[in-house]
Amino acid sequence: MKKEYDFRSIEPKWQHYWRAQGSFRALNPGDPGFDPAQPKYYVLGMFPYPSGSGLHVGHPLSYTAVDILARYKRMRGFNVLNPIGWDSFGLPAEQFAVKTGFSPQALTIDSINTFRRQLMALGFSYDWEREVATSNPSYFRWTQWIFLQLHRAGLAVELEAPVWWCERLGTVLANEEVSEEGKSEVGGHPCVRVPLKQWFLRITEYADRLDADLAGLQWPEGIKELQHNWIGRSVGAEIAFALEGEEGQPGQPGQPEGQPAEIAVFTTRPDTLHGCTFMLLAPEHPLAGQLATPAQAAAVAAYIDAARRQSEIQRQAKAGKTGIFTGAYCLNPANGERVPVWISDYVLASYGTGAVMGVPAHDERDFDFAVEKGIPIREVVQPPTPDHKDIVRALDTPVGRRICFIGDGVGVNSGPLDGLPTPQAKERCVEILAAAGKAKAVVRYKLRDWLFSRQRYWGEPIPLVHHADGTITPVPETELPVLLPPTGRFEPSGEPTPPLALDAEWSAYPLPGGGHATREPNVMPQWAGSCWYYLRFLDPHNDQAFCAPEVERYWMPVDMYIGGAEHAVLHLLYARFWHKCLYDQGLVSHPEPFAGLFNQGMIQGEAYRNAAGQLFAPGKVRFADGKAFDPDTGEELTRQIVKMSKSLGNIVNPDEVVQEHGADALRLYIVSMGPLEKNKPWDTRSIMGAVRFIHRLWALVVGEADSAHETPSRPHLLTDTHPRDAEVERALHKAIAAVTADIEAMRFHTAVSQLIIFVNLLGGDAHRLCRDQAERLIKLCAPFAPHLAEELWLRLAHTEPLAQAPWPSFDPAQVVETEVTLAVQVNGRLRATISLPAAASEAVALARAREALAGSPHLAGKEPAKVIYVPGKILNLVVK
Ligand code: ANZ
């Protein structure tokens, strides 16, 4: 029989017990036993995408953090909601299905089973009754329902937008399936972007509120800043340039249809209008193809075609600016000058108006373009000093020195704006032009409307129907969910269409009066399901509504949301957007979903390097005396911090760690690695610190007892008669105070050190602990090492589980440092140490020092010439 702690039998025992007892069930208003007086705490870890390869160590880090909070808050008397589910639609399952012939459904179920088993083995206190998966029809029925509410509110619109199309493969591809060079990941075939009708959600309608409401959130400042920049509010003006030959007749009869007589630009620098020496259109601008003069037509068409083959990101990242002159001119509304119209792919069709007034003297991209194309550069804002830091380019040209100054200065060469400082010049310019109907002040956002349709199989079908007359109607709510056809494999059609359109039987939507309409063939993006899952967790089995209103009112908002910083922008912004739409329709009670947010850092990998630079995975290394060696050559190796990667073989599989050391050891180690928010390297050997701590605690409470029998071997812990050690008692109060404060502040690594310090203070002497001290110690450990804590609790002959026991309290009086040790120096040399109250006066300190030094030669009855006293730190006596 084993004499030490046997996590292999004890951990699964408690996992089954908690499950069977429903220890972590959260009660909703209306449930029998629900106590409305209890405060609520909703803690949520970002739910995982159940990939085929199982959990990664990053998952246990954030989920352990969630679990510590959940267990702690439960012990503090909160009604805690700690749910888990699966973000189970997505591209990898579909790609795997196409490759192997398995259905994505079957694959997803397999992956979920693996993830569930792995999370259960870590002892997380989830309410498993609330498990959801976004790919279950009972879930996505409501994703579709919410989409219909957005559609009804006019927030879903159908527009043409480019998709990647690969002629050779005969399919539309996702961005992730196309390389940066515009080749398909499979086979490396060339791809082009072709326009297709797609659905957009009008998130830009909410840009202002998404930006302004960040202020009220308890989120890391860095994440708020990222969202703020992503939304990218910019204040400027829209200015109209008439096309040459069409001045003064916008919208006049006789004008060719659909061709406006002017080009509108968006600018944040209207004050630089007099310095505009060219006009730039995005290749996708409606006028781009129409303006070319006959001489330029072929070159313009070729340029536009080439631009289609590149993504916006590629176009913006390109070194060097390219462009083509259309041969046409427009007129500067400020001074009537002729301005040549160019097309360039550094102008984005989707931002502003898709047209830019080129001001090379004050915009660096325009400067580079003008230099490249030999366009004049005219200074219209004078820098405050000749060597100002905002002068970002300088070039000597045959016609003189030209600079690019992007800062604020004073207007020059600008008629009525001359002499005006930049802020006033901006206002004045818009005022003058607005009076003539040629400009208006506008606010623009970087944020674009959300491209919401995907030409995939493994997603939620968009529940709309297209009719022969071109109208689009929602699928009646009673017909939801719109299910996927049973197979995900379709023969390529040779046309850029979504795969669902190829299933004729599925596509045909029978009309009540006979005949058929066509189902919308696009599916939703993976983001859709995660936009509202935190709401479904509240009421996951409700088949009348996505969530009952009284339940939503009780639990929302989420008090603490924990996940990776990679979701700082898209997921968090999309979820906030949906939530605000639901709020506006009166379907939720609070305008924001996540009151608190915390981003955990990444866990990095380790590797060992030899002199030649070759890297070894930790498993391939021999360790001795705290050093690492190449097992073949004996060469000593140095430790390196690297990314975890399959090729190096240094990916840590949580299953293996649990099998070898147990879930509690993994949990303790993973949160003690360092601050939760920091990136930190996994260190295979350091987990032994956690293992030793567990054994030490076991030995203190149980000793040599046979772990197969639930008997304690520390009889003194079963009675209340064992004497209480005052020093231990004081240290315990300090530990309780510190661990409590650390958990509240999410400093779990220092909380664990407090526990270790306390246990080490006992020096392995179990008899320094009495029963109620052991109990409080076990409770303190419960959030971190719940299996061990639960077992020790049982060994103390408790019949009620620890999971529901109250958190220990501390006496503040015991926590203050009453006595401190003070160094006494004479003429700068340490001569004695004395013990005295921390706040003792100088007179008291001096009297104690005299006592301590009585009879020593250092003071020898002399009166000190000077006394330097820093309470709690030092007493220095200067003796002549
Ligand atoms: C003229 C000008 C002169 C500009 C100058 C800047 C400096 P933010 O602040 O990011 O909103 N711009 C407008 N639409 C564009 C598009 N579709 N693609 C690429 N660039 C575009 O930037 C607004 C500025 O970005 C605008 O102000 C415009 O250039 C450019 F001395 O207009 B500016």
C-alpha cells in the first residue's frame, strides 16, 4: 500500500463526487432552493474551439484562473456561475472533413469528447449541466433567431464584396486558405478576388457607442486602447472636386446616368487643400474605370485588373507606390486649378469615399507618390521651426528643396488661410467651402461594416429566402433552426458560389402557395456563435427563448471574463456589438456584456541548445545536478525560451502532466509561474516545487496514513484540545489576509507563495498545528489544489464537502506587525539588535538601545552627539 498522497486514485474520486452531488450547480431565479439574498458572481473563461489535437497548456492557465475565482467566490457566499461550452463551428473541422471524408459533425463530437475529458481531469468547478456547443441545432436555432432580429432592425444588408476564387480548384476560398502571394494553400494555384453578393452587419452604426462605452469598463487599459484604435474615429471633411468639363452641373439632365459630375474626398487636413496637386482614386472606385481617356484606357484597365489579385493588406504593405494616370482632370474647389486624376492601389475603396486629394508637401505617402511620378510638391503649411521633428522627408530637386511636413503649423500659399494656425485653418476652410455647397464636416471611422457571410459548409445557415422577384424574406421563426444538409462534400461547380448553393434539394424552399424560392446559401462566420454564448449559458435548455428575461437580469453582466489577448479586438468588439443591438431591442437589460476582463499571458516553450546552436526538446535531454546535457555526447546545454512547436517537439500536453504529477500539481504550478498577464516559459523541472508542496501538506495533516483508507494518522487534529501555538496563529492570520487580497487582485502566483511560506514555517512539525488551524489552512488551499483540499477535509472527519465551506477570516489586529527588529549602529557599525513596537518613539528606542549596549565599550556611558532614528528600520548613534 502506498503511504504517500496518491493523486491517481484521489483526484478522480473527487471529480466523480462533485459531478454526482452537483456541487457546482448554479441556481437560477425560480429554481427550487434559489436564494435571492445571495450576491451573484458570473465568471467566464473564453470557451475553446475543440480542435482535434486536444488541449494546449494555455487552456489550463486561463481555466485555472477562472476556477480559483469561482471556488473562492463560492466560499465567500456568492451564487457563482462558471459554465463551459464549445465554439464548435469553424474551418479546421471542415477542411479535415473534406480531406478524410468524415463528416464535420462526427469530427466535432470526437473533439468535444476529448476536450471534456481533459477539462474534467483538471477538476474545474464547472456547472456541466449548462454545457453548450455552437454547432448544435438547439443552440444555433437562437443564433439564427438573433440574426433575424438584426435583419429586421435593418442592420443586415446585402452588398457585393470581393471573395477569393480559385479557378483551378473551382471553389471560393477563405482568407486563411490563400497565401500572401495570392496562391491557394492547397496546390499553390493562383487565386483572384471576384465580387459576390454577401451579407454585411452594420457595426459602423454602433461605432460611436462602442467607442464611448469603453470608458465604463473594468478592462486592461491596453485592450481598451486597441479597441479605440480599431474603431478609429477621425474628424475631418468631405470635399467635392468637380470633374473638368462638368463644372456646376451636378445631377443635371443630360448627364450620363450613374456618373456624378464630381469626386468627393475625405480628408482630415482640409487646411492643405491649396497644396493638392493630384487626385487619387481606389482601383475599385466607381469612376476608376470610366474616366480614362482613350489613350489611357488599356493601361488603366490592366492596372485595375492587377489590383484585384491582391488583398488590401498586401497593397498597403507594399514598398513603393504604384499608380496610373487616367488622362482626366478635376478642379480644385479652393482655387479652380486643374488637378490630374490618378488611380492608385494605396487608396482603400472601403475607407472614406475611396478617393484622396494628394498633398505631397504634407502627407508622406503622397510625397513618395509625387516624387515617383514627377508631380509638383507645393508647401502650404509652414513648420514652426526649420528642423521640426514632423518634417519626415526632405529632397533636393532641380526646382529647389522639397520637404514633407506632417505636423501643425501656419498656413502659407493658401489665400484666405494664410497666417492661420492649422486648427483654425481647418475650420475656416470647411466654413468657406460649405457656404458654397462644396464641403461638409464629417466623422469617419476606421471600423468597417462586418462582412458576415462565408462560402463554407460548417457554419450556421443564414435564415433568409430569395424570391423570384428579387425580394428577400426571413425564414419564419417557427421554422428555425435552418439545418445544414447532411453532407459537407460537394463537387466544385466551376462558378464562384457558396457550396450550399450546389445542393439543389436543400436550396429549394417550398412556398405555401406552391412553387419554390431559394434558400440563402451563405453561412455565418465562426464569430457568430461566440457573440452571445455567455447569454445562452444563463438558460441553456430554454426552448421558448434564447434566455428568460428574469434570468438575464439576475446574472448579467459577466463579472470577470478571462481569455487571451488575441481576442482583444474582433471577438470582444463583435460580442459588444450584438449585445448592444439586443439591448436596443429590449432583449437584454445591460448595455455591455463584460464588466470585467483579464487577459492571461502566453505560455512559451523551452528548449536546450548546444554550442553548435542545435536545439533539443526537454524530453531529449539528460538532467543532472540542475544542469542539462546532451545524452549522447555529454555536452552541457543551455536553456532557451522559444515558441512551443510541433517540429521541435516541445509542446506540453496537459494530459501527460496530469498523469505524471496530478491535476493539483499542474494547477499550482501553472499559476505560480508568474503574473497571470505575463508571457512565461514552461519549465518542466519546476513543477516539482508544486509536487513537494502537496506532499508536505499531506504529511502535515495525514502523516503516514495509508491513503487507501480514509483514516487520519494525526489524532491531535481530530480533537479540539491540542494547544494553540501563538506564532503559528499569527502567521496564519497573515497568510489568510495576504491570500485573500491576492486572489481579489488576481495575483495568484503570490497567493501560492504565501501558502508555501506558511507551510514552510511549520518546518514539517505537524504538532505545531491544532485542528482549527489545519482547517483554515486547508480552506486557503482549496481554490488552488481542490482535490487535495477536499481529501484532507475528509480526513479531518468532515461529512460535508469543503466546496461549500465558508472562506476563513482573519483578525486585522493579528496581521499588523506588532514587534519589529531594529538594528542599532554606533558610528555606522552594527552593535546590537533590539526588539520593539513598530511605532515606538525615539525616546523608547534610545532607552532600549542603552539597555542592550549596557556594559559594552561602544557607548560606555557617553551621551550620543547625534541620534538618527528611522522607525521600524534603524537607530544610528553618533558618539564623539
Ligand atoms: C489630404 C491630406 C493632406 C491628408 C495631408 C492627410 C494629410 P485618418 O486620420 O487615418 O482617418 N485617406 C482618406 N481616405 C483614404 C482612403 N480611402 N485610402 C487611403 N487614404 C485615405 O486618415 C485620413 C487621411 O487619410 C485623409 O486626409 C486622406 O489624406 C487619407 F497633409 O487628405 B488626407
